Amino acid sequence: MGKMIEQIALSKGHTISFKIDIENVADIEKILPSNTDVAIEFTTPHTAFGNVSKCLSQGVTVVCGSTGWNDKLPEAQKICKDNSTAFLWTSNFSIGVNLFFKLNKQLAELMNGIEGYIPQMTEIHHIHKKDAPSGTAITLAEGLLENYKKTVDWKLAPEGNEKTLTIKAERTGEVPGTHIVRYESEADYIEITHLAKNRHGLAFGAVVAAEFINGKKGIFTMNDVLNF
């Protein structure tokens, strides 16, 4: 992801001030508003909050696509406000996925008045992905629960029911990311799918988000970037 983001940023005329990895972790101390407009954070659930909080505390604007650390988001947002900078986190930077988020909510609202259908979800990712279910799947689940009033929670389980959304998480090969939302009845099923062909959409969306947030202050989402 880092290499792809770098390529896209350079192709759009931007410059790269720092590249931080396990070989030069201490260099994060050098990232300051005087030399960096926006830091783009894509790491792991275990390192994301430390990276985000360090940059925000140094007054640097951050966009972050790391998932699996949602419990720390309120703390990161507070650090952002305390340091008068800007922060954008999303479970998925892909513009196509963010359109899928809206479609998921609209379908859930339509299904709300229909009897006999049970919602379920499947997400498929590469074997290197650390969190399950994916952050994208959780965002989809939250959007479904918000609009499909018969379902009250979600869980990773082999079977669900009308009140519990089942999320099946599969890890195989180098799959970039597939998300399927299905409503099934005895007679048929209705299904919507987003299938990522590669990770280019994630990297491109992250750069677009960085361009959007540059020079702003506050907490933002991809809805702000895409004007949804």
C-alpha cells in the first residue's frame, strides 16, 4: 500500500517528505507541519494508534486506513482537537466501496418492510490481513443495523437469524477484498457485492482524501471527501 500510495502521489505532482517503516521508526519524531502537509497511515491494528497519535500530537494532519483499532478512535480524535489539526479515518478509502456503503444502507431500508428474509454477510481477504471481520465489513454491518430495524447486532458465527447479522470472514491467497451482503428467504435471495480487482482504489482514495483534508482542521470522513 505504501509503495502504491507513493506512486500515485508522485504522479499527481506531490512530494514525499518521509517514508516510515520498521527500519526507521524513530524518524516519526521528525514529521512536523513545517515539512509535511499530510501523513498517510497504513500499518497494522497494533501500531496504528501510536503512529496516528504521535503525528497528531506534533500538529500534523493525518489520514488513516488501518483497521482493527476502532476502540482508540475517540482518543485519537481528542488528540486531533487538542492540537488544532485534522484527522480522517475510514475503514476503506476506495471510492467504489464508499458508494457500496450507501447502496448497502439503501437496500437495508428497502428490506426493512419485507418479511421472510435473513441478512448475512461474507468478507474475503488475503491471508496477511490481521483483523476479522474486516473494518469494511464492520462499517457495512453498522450501516445495515442502522437501517434494518429487525436486526439488532452482528457477530462472527456459522448461523444467524433475523435479529443477528452473521459475518463470515474468509482469508485466502492474495485476495484484495470482496464484500457480499445477502438477504435470503426460502424462495430466493437478494445480494449486492463489491469486489476489488486490486488495491489501486484504496491507494488512490487515500491520496484524494489527503488532498481534500490539507489545510483544514477538524474530524472528517470519506463522506466529506465525496460530498455524500
